[in-house]
Amino acid sequence: MEHVPAQAAPRPADAHDGHDGHSRHDSHDSHDSHDSHDTAPGTPSVPAHVTEPADTRDALLGATALLRLGGMPGAAWTAGAAEHLFEGAARHADTTERLAAQARALADRLGAEVVPHPSLASADRGAVLALRRRLHSGAAPGTPDCVLLERSPAVPAGLAGQARALLHGAEAAQAALARLRQEVTAEQQRVAEQAWRTACSSPVMRAFLDSAAPALVGDIERRLADGQSWSGKQLRKRAAYLWRIVGRAAVKTTPRGWAGQIAVLPVTGGPDPDDGRPPLLAPGTPLGALAAIAVENVHLLRAGTAPADLRTADPATLLAPTPLHFAEPSAPAPGDPPGQVRCYVVDPRAPGRLRQIVLRRTRVLESVLALLAGGPRTLGELDRMLPPLSAPPGGPAVAPAVLRGFLQHLHGLGVVQICRAPRQHCSGWVPAETVGATGALPPTPGGGGADAWFLDSYRRLGADAAVPAAAAARVRRGLRIAARLAALREADRPAEPPERQPWFAGLTEQARPISEILADRLSADDPPPVRRYTGWHPAHDPAGGYARLLARLDAAARSGTACVDLDDALLDELGAPPADSTLPPWPVDCLLRPLRPCTDGGPVAVLETASSAGVLDARFADGLRTLHGGYGNSDAYRAFLAAVEERSGVRFVDLLVPPLAERSANAVRRPVTTRWWTGDPDPTPYYGSSGGQARYLPLDRISLRRADGRIVAEADGRRVIPVYQATLSPAPPYDTLVRLLLAASHPAASYLVRLDALDAALPDRARLPRLTAGGDLVLAPATWRVDRGKLWEPGDDLLAKVRVLALLRRSAGLPRHAFVRTAPGAKPVPVDLASLTALQLIERLCAREAGTALLVEEMLPAPEDLLLRDPLHGGASVAAQLLLRLPHDRCAGRLAEAAADALVHGGRHDVPGPPARRPAGAANTR
């Protein structure tokens, strides 16, 4: 199959929003189920002018919702459970404890009635005393003991009968223990075989394993063929890995290959249920056809770009400079060191890291960088334009072959890179029933290794699938309370704004080039701090509203309250800021876990995060446009930014940061939402075939300064607003560049509402209640703190571990299905506490991170409460997250006015002019 580069074609003028696209294609599975096509060839270039998109200011910002789906059904994960085994172990522990109590009671009777009895023979006294000691330790009497008691005249008949009954009970318990051991051994074998059957029978699991662990299946097959048993250490470890893969694909919905899939559905009014409290997703909503879009790994593509020799390359080959290169000034006087260009280039020996090189500023290097300063150019253009520019004054032009050789030298150093659009393959739609019958997923490219292509999988939904506007309105009401609560928490420990941080102490009202500031920060060897959510914090102000809130929650936890609902009245009493001041005038993406409706209404979803729009869905916009003919949310967001520009005079600039690792290269893809970009001069790995085009703004044209107490970025003295729309955490030194530029971003750029991990603020409570917002959203699921000292020892036998976990779950009231963490905000691991797989997962967590406790969070929704049905898995239910953009019912133009006012505080700024072609080195780094 032939694969061709994706083309950045202009966006159609009649782009549809997600609602129209969804209703248009949902009924055509049979028509295009086997269509397969590749995108048209071509390589995008920097246009001479901007192609403006059609006016979409009246498009609703959140007319389309995005679903993130589990690739495996919840039943595939819960199939590893053996609840009867854990119940049997708990019952046996109860029986053992009951028998021990009876033994101690019998010992007391022996001491009180038999030992002092005058009829007790002297020869029997020692045996009775030894029996009493054993009984006090909880041991049951043996047969000889019972015979002794039954023949001794000093022992009452009832006491001897009690001893005989205790013996029979102990024998029955011992037999039950033997059966339990056999059951545990059999269950260990069954669980391993179940994981292997799932891996072999499920096309989703096979595809996921092919990408995550390509050699694993073959390795297991060879070991089984050699006669190894699942009870052996090697196959046992592999079975544990298979179960972790099943859990990831069934419980976690983060998109990755076929393990996490994407679907879209409209947000619509529609008829409301009688109670007026509809769910976000109707229970039993079916999934439909499958499709896949594969894109080449741009990191590998750049690391091995061909042709390698620019001396013989095609004139159409497109070149661009390395993103981070800064020229230092020429020598002001004879005898001083020559000027130089400092570059951060990919190390060819270790493509995952950058190295710093310094080149002397020669006339030909100046000419090359000057021609590439405005963006990529073809070799043919450089062949025509370089000779006259690089010729010495009054001297002959440099021969083209010499210039080609110099370009090849720069390419070998990494200073110049070849621009090549990653190829893209679209499989077309295949009905789920066809995949289930044949076991064959939609075709994807082969060759190049497991990491050569990134695959995103997509699903259609039933024709009636939609998010009711009434349910979206409940999310917005809950979000308003959540935003107020987050602001109350933040007020107790306010974050220091960038302009007050020591990191930016060198900034004044005098503009400094970003290259100069970056050089200072890198030379200071002070990397930006890693930001990680660590949950709620203990109150700093004991008299503040946040401290009073924690006191209420602590009292609820002490009293055993299962759920605490927070509403506006309580937040008013605590002095929380009003909702209008806590929610930014900006589109916000809410990541939700939809819940099944209850008879009493109940929350509509679990709120995981609420953050600035345009990031979590960016990677899928191009694929949705290819498969559905449009993605209304990205079109409306682009219109929103354009309207803010028009009202404020600022210019939004998208910051493109190249990926430096194979596994993260997929996270840089995004639609074109701004009319300018900066950073990487080659946009092809990022924008793909998204509609619209943007213009390149070189980094050395951007400067930072302080103005009116804020940090602002400017290009040629005019304000720009950098935005970063990738989920990728940039690697050094790009992390420093991103932090510097985002200090001048819009106010909502760093907006985040996340309210789980209450345990960090109340570490002394063994159980914390579920928190809800006005009955509409779950903000924090219930959490249990488990002392690791109550766990088993790693060297205990398997049955002992089962017994400890069963008793711990019962005594602490732990739910069967949970997410377990080692610390507040740490990565959650799904665990079925009625499965042998839980033992290995918990041991693995404890071994990976030291600590005294584990945090167990209830899984909402539980596997039995999942809402969507997948015919690919026989109609079994699958997990889902919903990405809902708010406000869902406002158009881009209406919200842009408030956003512009917040951005500039009433002061209009001019926009940047066209890019200037100027010599490299205009920005000084010293």
C-alpha cells in the first residue's frame, strides 16, 4: 500500500460543526465500511499571505462533545476476580478466630474447674496444664487430649464434650484450609490462562500488545511450547503484565492505539426526561463502526530523514533551520573574538537529547540563516538566492556545488533540517460486527517497527447519541461551584504570579529579546520547577474560609458521613469569591466520567479536570476532520481567537516545540487555530492536513518586558500572546523557553480546576467522604487511607495474602473496584480487590515508591455501571470519559468581547506587521 504525505490544504468554506457531521455520516456504515484512502500528496509551504477562514463567529463553542472510550470491556477486567475465594478466606479467618476464642474459654474452665479438683490424678495434672497452655494460645485440643478429659473423673462431662466439639471444629477448619489452598492454586492458574485467552482472542488486545510489547506474545508461545507452567516465575510475571494491559485498556480511557478510542457526538437540546435531570449519556448507548488514522512518527522521521546528502538532493527538498539558534553580535573592533551562532541541535548519536554547538558567523552562514529566517525554503530557492548573497563584496559568486556542500555540512551538524510532512493513512470505516466476526481491525500501515507509526482509533455512535443540553447545563452549574471552591483553596495559598517570581527578576520595562533571556536562564543552570498536582493542602490561615471548610469536612469524616455536598450557600458563608470572578471568560474543557442516573437523581458525572480549551482534543482534530468532514469545536475556537484579536489588537502565536522522544512525538499534533506560529519553523509535523494556514514568526523577533505589572511579549514592539496547545511536557531546554513565553500568555492559559485528593489536607483520617457540587458533579470520590503495615509480607504464601486483603477490605469498608495511589495526585492504578491480580499490583506499588500508606479511591462509575455498549465485544459495556466544552451554548463572537476586555484591561494593542526579511544576528544574546 502506498502512503503519501499529508497536505495542509485550505479549510473548506462550509465547514460543519460536530452536530451536523455526526448526523450526516451515522447512517452510512455499509456504504464506506471498506473504503481506504491516503491523503493527497504535497508539502505545505509558508504562504505569502494568510488565507482567512470563513466567518464562524456564530458557531457555538461547544456544539460537539468528544468521547474517550476504553478499548476493552469492563467485563474483561473483572473476569480476573474470584470473590468467592476472598469470601471463603475471610470466613475461614472468622472460623479460626472463633475456634481460638473457644479454646481460650476452655482453658479458663480447665484452670478454674479441673486443675484444682482433688480428683485430678497427679499423673494427669501435667498433661492438663500443658493442654491449658496450648488452649490459651488458641490451639485446639488433640484426640489424646479429648480422651484424657473424657476418662478423668475431675472433668465435667460438658467440658469434655466442649473439648471434643472444639476438636471437630478444628479438623473441619483444617480441611477447609486445605481446600482453600487448592482453590487458590487453581485460581492462580485460571487467572493466568484467562489473561492469555483474552490476549489471543481479542483483536484490540493483540493490536495493543503488538505496539506496547511486540515480542511478548511470541515469547509466551515459546515458553508454553517448551512445557513451562503458568505457576512458574517467568510466565507468572508475563501474566501479571497482561492483566495490567487489560486493566489499562478496560478502565483507563486515555487514547492510545486501539486501547483508547475516540468518538464525537452533538450537544443538543432534545426532549428532556420527565424529571428534567437527564444523564450525559443514555444508558445502553451503542458504539458503531471503527476507523483508524495512522501518522508517521515525526521524531523517527527527522532522525532518519532521506535523502541524507543535500549535494544531490531534489531542488524541491524543503529546508528549515533548527528551532533554537541564536546569533551573537559581530566583533565591534579588530582583534576581538568573531561573532558566532549558538545552536541547540539533536544529537545524532542520541536523538532523544539536544547538544549545543557554536558556529563562527561567516558570510555564507549569515546568508543561509537570513534566507531561512522567515520559514522553510526549497533547495531550488536557495540555489538561486544564495550565490549573490554569499559572494564577498566585489568578488565572484560562490559556486553552487560549494554551497550545496556547505548546506550538507550544516545538515550533518543538525543546524539545518529537512522538512518532510509525515505520511498519513486513513483506513475508512469498518462495521463493529465485521470486526467481531473476522477478528480483523481496520488495516493500518506495517513496517518500520512498532514505533514507526502513531495510530488513533475512532468509533461511530448510535444515530440517537447526543449530550442533552440540560445535562450540559448541570455540568456548568457544578463547574461554577467547583471554580469557587478551587478559588477558596487557592486564596489560602496563592500562587505567585510570574512577574513576582525570582525567575523573572531580570525583566524590566525595557524589552529584551527572548534569545537573550533564554541564554541567561540556561547559563544560570536553574531549570523551571516541575509542576505536579499534589491535592488539597493543610490550611495556612486558621481563621480563613478554607480552614473552616476543612474543619467541616474533618468533622464529616470523623462522623462517618459518606457524602458531603457543597453548594453556593455554604461557599457564600465561607467567603468564597463569586463564580463570575472565578471562571475565566474563556472556553473551558471539562473532562468528565459520566455516571448512570439514580432514582434520586444524583450527580451527572465525576469532574476530573477543567482546563483551558483546545489542548486535550488538539491531537484528534485533524483525524475528525478527515473522518467526519469537520470538527466544529476547533473551527469555533479558531473563530473565537480571531474575534479576540480583532477586539484587543493582540496577536495569538502558537508555540511549536519539537518532540525529542519517540513515544511522545504524537502529542504535538494540533489544528491550526492561530494565524501565526513560532518555535519550530517546520509546521508539517504539527498541523498535518488541518484547515487554514499560518505564518511563521521567528523566535528572535520576540521580546519580553514588564508593562502595567504584567509580563508581555512583543514582536517588533507589538504585543503577541503565545499559546501552547500540546499535551507534551517539553524537554530541556525547550521547557525553559515555554515557561518564559507562557508567562506572557492569556489569563486562562494556566487555568486548572481539579479537586480530588482531599486526603493531602486531612492525613489523619482513615476514610474521607465523597464531595459533590450542588448534587450535580462529583468533585472528589471517597478515599481510604490504608496503613501499609496492615498489609501482608512479600514472603507470605498466596493464601495468607488473600486472607489479609479480604479482612482488610471488610474491616476498612473498601470498595471492590478502586484506584490505588501511593501519594495524593500520584498516578492511579485500577485494582479489583476481589482478584488475585490485586496482590501483585499492590506489591508493585509499594515496591516502586516508599511510604507508610496507600490511598484507595472508589472507582466511579464501577464496571457494572458503565453506560456504553460495544458490539465489538458482544454488547459488553465499556468505560468512557466525556470532554465537554463550556460554555456549550455561546458563540465565539459573544464570548470574545469579555475575553478581550480581560486580556488587555481596556487598552488596545496593535498587531504585528508582516515578517521582516533581515539578517540573522539582529537579536543579541549577550
